[in-house]
Amino acid sequence: MKSRDLSDLALRNLREAILRNSLTTLGIAVGVASLVAMVSLGAGLQQLASKRLSQSGLFDSVFVTPKMNLRGMGREAAPAPSDKPPRLLDEAARQEISRLPNVIEVFPQVRFFTEVRYDGKPYATMVAGMPESSKASGSFDGMQGSFFSSAGANETILQSEFAKELSPQTSTLIGKELVLRYAERQSLPSNAPNSSVPTSPNSESLPGGFSVVPKEMHLRIVGVVDTEPASGFGGFGNGRLLIPLQVALTLRAAQVNDLRDIVRGTSSTPTFASLTVRAKGPAYVEALEVSIKNMGFGAFSLLDASKSLTTFFKVLDILLGIFGSLALFVATLGIVNTLVMAVLERRREIGVLKALGAADGDVKQLFFVEAGVMGLFGGILGVFLGWLIGRALNFGTNFYLHRRELPSVEISSVPWWLVLFAIGFAIAVSLAAGLYPASRAARLNPVEALRYE
Amino acid sequence: MPASQAAIRLEHVSRHYTMGEAVIRAVDDVSLDLPSGEFLALLGSSGSGKSTLLNLIAGLDRPTSGSVIANNQDLSKVSSLELARYRRQTVGMVFQSFNLLPRMTLEENVELPLRLAEVDRSDRPARVREALERVGLGKRVTHRPSELSGGEQQRAAIARALVNRPKILLADEPTGNLDSATGESILALLKEIQKNPGMTIVMVTHERPLAERFANRLAIMGDGKLLSNGASR
């Protein structure tokens, strides 16, 4: 029989027992819906998590430290044979790293603990330099006020906890000025080792120690942010007063590693405590990490953590999928039942078809197509129902979050692959369920079937 | 009579059923030659094996032993796929209870064998109409079987049996569910169809007077055996 005649007859048969076949199809739809709802929840949570993590900037970054830093002071660990000799993390190294392929930018971490005066009162806080690129990272989404007007502006953004210390009404702070008091590092000229007089910038290449000079800087508050954009990685604590990185570098504030460099007497050039290298995407991080290690630095990324996170979500998806499939499995029993009943009911018709010249294969295909059509319709309806369930979950979650004044999230997502997979799976499962009834119908003895009343 | 002239040849055909310990010999060593163009009436009482023999000729069943040769092929030896093709193209079947599909119109019922034989869609309406007009139902194509009388239903069934232009028409008690006048008109129709060149008809019946009037050969069965294979009349 040609496929068009086959589908004609199958649809006709399905219409003839419309109630029973609709109920069976609805059963499949409910099964598919539960599968789609479960998997879309998994996919939505994964998207949510990976979006949050990629916004944090942790997964496309490599954190570079001088190698000796990792081994600790005073202890000389035996270097592995393949290891490159340790190098200083200075401006030359920064330039070299920024020339590596797939690097967007390389910036140092500048953080120092200092005192701030606001409204005549002193406050102790941690200052952190923020690169221009952090504006786009998503960390500053939803902030009060605005981002720094330029990379070199004497402006600051306050972390909201710190802002509350300054004034309970944080919004009133924007536009006000505060005074940053810090200790400027000044290299000592070799001919005047004990002088505390400020010297010209180009004298810093000279060997020797440095002096620390108290300085002040006026900063205008432009914004208050809830998140902690400069929170913990390779730093010494959370930055609570954020200033443009370029400004932070010009301050030449004394940092922890300055003293260490002097104690070691390794070099007269200023070095960075650590550098953050931003790659074009998480995919480039691994190769970049290897290249930087080969240059003789310590390098570290959160890539491994990200990998295990992906694995976790895959497992979660599979588990949710299995739970979702249980309902679909029950639905397949419905298909088997419906078709077995149909074979019994249509015995005589099958006998007539065979007497008119239908081959066993024709009869088998007819029942197969009927099962497949129920699977197709059940799948489409099920995807729609599952999507509705996902919407309802989203709505419920966001209603709850909204009442707690939290930003809304998408916890359920129905990607295209899930739509296609769910419909395909419904058809495949229905065909499998149709196997037994179809072969039973095909094996029917026409002589007995025609005698059946 | 040369072998090529025989439309149907039965050679020592037996069909046995086992029911528990007992063996039922529904058809027991039947041999018969049926030349092309004959109208054979197969007579016998209930359980004489005449319907079983008809099913063997129809390719709906296979003999336990012996061979059924029709259309130059031994039906006891061909594959089930070949057998289905034989049923589709070589024979047409008519039943006592008509066996029209109740939810299909006459048109659709008659189209069914064309679907199975994969006849082009564009050719089908003309062939369906032709077959229905031939049995006098040209004006009732869109009716469902339940809207017709018994005689009309049987005519529709005959149209369905003929639509694939078979060489052999097999009828199992075609007048069994009809009153005598209607039965006569159905047999007259079969007699008319027999006039088609090369058309062979085998009819199972237990109404001897009707068979004598319309068939040109009578065979009588009893207890699975052919008691008389009748001579051509």
C-alpha cells in the first residue's frame, strides 16, 4: 500500500474511535509534558547558573601570579624538570601576556587597605581598582547611579554595605565627595637612601628601598552597587570602594608585595601581586593557562570548577529526564492497551482487508502508523503543555521573588532541541508500543477473522 | 483438456485441523480441474468442507497436503507476500454477510482493493464508478452500507470483488442472507459476469435448485470428500 493510502486509512480509523484515541493521545501528551517540564527546568537552571557565572567574569579569566608567590617565602621547592624558571611579574611580563592569542586584556589587581574621610569622619576600607571592561560584565547591572565617566576620572563607586556606613540613605551619597587618604610608595634614589623627599617618576628603576608618603585624593561618588564586583579571587578581601583601575595605578599606593620585593631584594622594578588575564571566551582559557605557565608564571583558572558544574547539570538533566519519562512510560501502556483493543474490535475488518489482498506487512504498517500518529499529536500537545507548566513555574517563582524584592529569573527554558527531541521521543515510544499490537494484527488468520462476529 | 486451459487445478488437496487429540479432516484428498470460464457450484451440507475448500482456492488458507494450482502458480508453495498479491490481483471474493466496511461509503468500500493494489489515484474514480454501474448501483455511490438493502449490499460487494479485474470470482453462500427473489437476481448478476471472457466462478451454496439454474457445473462435497465433481453442462 502506498504511504498516502496508508495514512488515509490510519487517520480514518483513528477518527472512528475518536474518544478512545483522544484519551490515549492525551495520556501521551501528559507524559511528554512531564518530561518537557522536568528537562526544561534542568535546562533553565543550567542557563541561569552559567549566565550568573559568566557575568562574574571568573570563567573566562586566568589569574597570573609570580611563581615564587605560590611556593611561599623562604622555602625553595625543587622545580619540576619541565618548569620554566620563575620570572618577575612586571610591566614587561604584562605586555608579553597581552600579546598572547585570544587575550582581550591583562590588568593588575590593585587593592589596598586605607582610610576614607567622609563628612569629616574617618572610615577604614578596602580600595579596589576596576578595569573599564568590568562595566560590561553584568556585575554593575542594577546599580544606583552610573559607572565611571571615563577610565581616568577621579570618581568612585561604593559597595552598598560600605555606603550604608556613610549614610543610611545611600542614594543621597551620589554626587558627594569623599577624601581618600593613602600611602604613596616612593622609590628612594640610591644616592640619598634615607630621604623622604618625593622624586621624579623615572628614578624608580634605581635599586634601593622606598619610602611611604601619606597622600590625599578627592573622589566624587558616582554610584552605589549591591554586588561585590571585586570579590575574592587572588585578592586580599572584598573591595568596598571601587575606583577606575587607571586611577588606582597612578596612586602608586603601597601594596603588600612591595615590602616583600624589598625584603627579597630581587629587583628594583615594581612588580604586580597578580594579573588578571581575560580571554575571549571560556573555550580559550585552558590553552592560555598553559601558555602562561610555560612563560614561567603561576596561572590558575576556575575552568575545572566550571567543568564539574557542567557535569553536574548533565546528571541533573538526566535524572529529571528519567522522572519525566516515567509518566511517558505509563502512557505507552495506554497505547498498547488501545491498539490491542482495536485489533480485537477490528478483527473482521482485518480479515476483510486480508481477503481483499492486504499483505501482513500492510496490516502491520496500518497499526504502526496509527500508533505513530497518536505519538506525533501527543508529542506536539505534550510539548505545549510542558511549556505551559514551565511558564507557570517561572511565574510562580518570579511572583515569590518579586514579593521579596529580588530580581526576576528564568528557571525554566524550552530550547529547540528539547522540542524536537520530545516529539521524536513520543513518536519512537509510540511506535515501540505499537510493535506488539501491530504484529498481532498482522498474524491474524483471515479465515478465523472473517468468521468472527 | 490442456493444463493451460485449467483456471484452477486441485491435486489431492487435504486440509486437516487438530483440536486437542482429534484430527478434523475438513478437506480430505480432493482433486478437481476447473477450466477457465466455468461457473462451478459447490454444494454440500454444513461442515462438509466446501467453505474450507473455497478458502484454499482464495489463498486465504494453505492445504495440509496436496497442491492448489491457480493462475499457473502452486498456492501451497508461494510466499505469504505472493499469496497476498494473488488475492489482490487474481481472485475476487464475495461473502454471505457481505463484509462491507460499515463506516465507509460504497465508493470507499469499492476503492479499497485499488488502494491495496497501488492503482494510481487518478485512475481510481473511473474504475470505482464503472464497477458500481455494472452492478446497478451507479446512483448510490455515496451511501453507506447500512442505508442499503441486503441485495444492494451484496451487489456492492460484487463490485468490490470485480474492481481489480480478477480472473476468478469466489462466492461463499452469496444468497444465504437474502430472500429468494433477491438471491435470484444476484445469481443472474453472477451469470452475467461469467460471460466476461476468461472469468471463472466458484460458488459455495446449499441451495441446489438455484445452483442448477445458474451454474454450469455442480460439485457435491460431504465429510471433506468430493462426492461428485459434476460434469460440465
